[in-house]
Amino acid sequence: MKKSLLEAISTLVGMTIGAGILGIPYVIAQAGFLTGIIIILLLAVAVLIINLYIGEIALRTKGKHQITGYAEKYLGKRAKTLMTVSMVLYAYGALTAYTIGEGQALSAIIGLSPLLLSLIFFALMAVLVYKGLQTIKRWEFYLTFAILFIVVLLFLLSVTSIDLTNFTGFSFEHIFLPYGVILFAIVGTAAIPNLKEELKGNEHLMKKAIIYGSIIPIVAYLVFTTAVVGVTGLATTEVATIGLGSAIGTYMSFIGNIFGAMTMATSFLLLALALCWIYSFDYKIKWIYAFLLTMVPPLVIVLLDLASFVQVLGITGAVAGGIDGLLVVLIHRKATKARTRKPEYTFKGNLFIDILLISIFVLGIVYTIVTLF
């Protein structure tokens, strides 16, 4: 396998696996294990299609853009504004959750103040983001493989403590309960335009990178969720590794929280860079100001202590992720009709698939807004 392909896969995997993995076991335990697994698999298929759509759009379009740029080119300025608002809300929500969660995970390991550790983490990430893609690529490649290794290790360490009675329960009433957190966890769309840059000269590998990069996180989530819910059941905590550590022992608490810290660090890096690029490339803002616009809002939210971990994941995933998915479907339909660059692959969607995708995203948004109020 070519190194460029491995790097592209690790970029998408690293962008996708973040704080969401720590929240999935809790919402699945609350909804019923079977309910949650069905939602994971359904959303996995939907997001894979969306990712392939974005990859094709990127290959069809000349020049360097983020998703907001594609929205403007094919749907107009209003679509660009809506996509920007959605992505900015998603990014700020995610960066806030990662910063809060990182402080809690590190505090469980070394015992210092969660807020202090959140600020130290944030400062380190800010330096790496400001330096740009090459530095982030080097971290991302190795951290991604370390994360996948730890998922397998956590499962193996937990397997003897699993109670099979925890793998039951289906509730149609709670079918949308895990929706937002799961969608948050599996969305990695902001990384896909970056793959085009990483695979420059090897664009024919784009489809393979997207498929592998979309499936690997799902497998990791299923393995991790099976381990956590199997051990802790309805006692699963919002940050899954905390409850898992309490149930199994100190060594599990250490390994689990190291895992949580690593997943949040990798996603923070790629997501922050993607938002910087939106401001810089699509809105022509100088890099220093794009950097400040990216980093300051989540820092303020953390300092004011306005966010709850699982609520941030659920609302951000359902609303921002849903709007992104809906717009990508519309962009893809328009891009396939435009006379642009011939892509290295095409994904032949159809009207039925597109209507089904839009319905899933709209229902998720409506459910989240209704339950919020």
C-alpha cells in the first residue's frame, strides 16, 4: 500500500475518531444496545455515501477549496453561508468538547485541575495548528495507528468482564436518542478536501482512501462500544472510559483515559486546520486572523464553563452534521451536471437514495430541536 494512501486514510480516520467515541456507549446503553447498533450501521452507510459524494465533488472541481467553496460554486452564496454557519458551529462545538474532555481525561491520570490541563492542551494544539498541515500530518499518521491499537487492547482487557445480558434491548421509542452523538462521531467530511492535496499525483486512490477511512472508525466504534456496554451496561458513564475504569480497575482507568486524550488530540488538529482553511482560502482572511477566529471562540466557551459534554456532542452532530449532509447531496447533484474536470471516480447516486439521505438528516435535525425545547 502506498505511503500517500496510508497517510490519506489516517487523515480521515484521525479526523473522524474523536470525542464522539467516548459518548457513543452512553447513548447506546440508554437507547438499548440493539437500537444503537442499528443506528450506527444505518448512519455509517449514509455517511459513507456522503463522503464519496464529497470526494467526487473535490475531484470534479479545479483549484483548492473547502466544502464551503464547493457550496458557493454549485449552489450559490446563500448555500455557502449556510454551509459555513453549519461547519463553524460543528467545529466550535467539537473543539470545545475536545478541550473539556481532554482536561477531564488528563486530570484522571495525573490529578491536576481539569481546567488547567484543558488550557495546557489547548495551547499545545494552537501551536501545532498554526504551523500547518505538514506538522499535523506527522502527528496524525502515528497517533491514528496508536488509537486503533488501544481500541483493540481495551476490548481484550474487558472481554472477561463482559456480561452478555447487556447486549439486549430494542426500543423504537428511543430510535433517535443516540442519533446526534453517533452522527457527530462518524462525520469526517471536513478532512476529505485535504485528501485531494495529500494524494496529489495519485488522485486515483481517492475512492479507496475514503472507503477505508470511513469504515475503519465504524469498526473501532463497534469494538469499543461492545466492550464498554458489555461491562458497564446501564451504568455506562457519559465519558465511557471513566465508568470502564471504575468497573475494571486502576490500570484500565489509565489506559482508557490515555486513549480518550489521544482521540481528542488527533481530531482537534485536523478540525481546527480545516476551519482555518475555510476562513483563509474561501473567505480570503489572512492566516493569523483565520487562526484567531478558529481558536478564540472555543477557548472562551471553555473558560465560561457553558458546555455539557454529551449535550454538545448530540446537538452539534444532529444539527450541524445534518445540514452538512443535506447540502452535500444537493451539491453532488448539481456538480454531476456541470461541465467540469473529469473525476478519477464517480458515485452514481439516484433520486431515491438522495431523498432517503435528506429525509434521515431532516428528521434528525427536527427531533433534536424538538427535544431540546
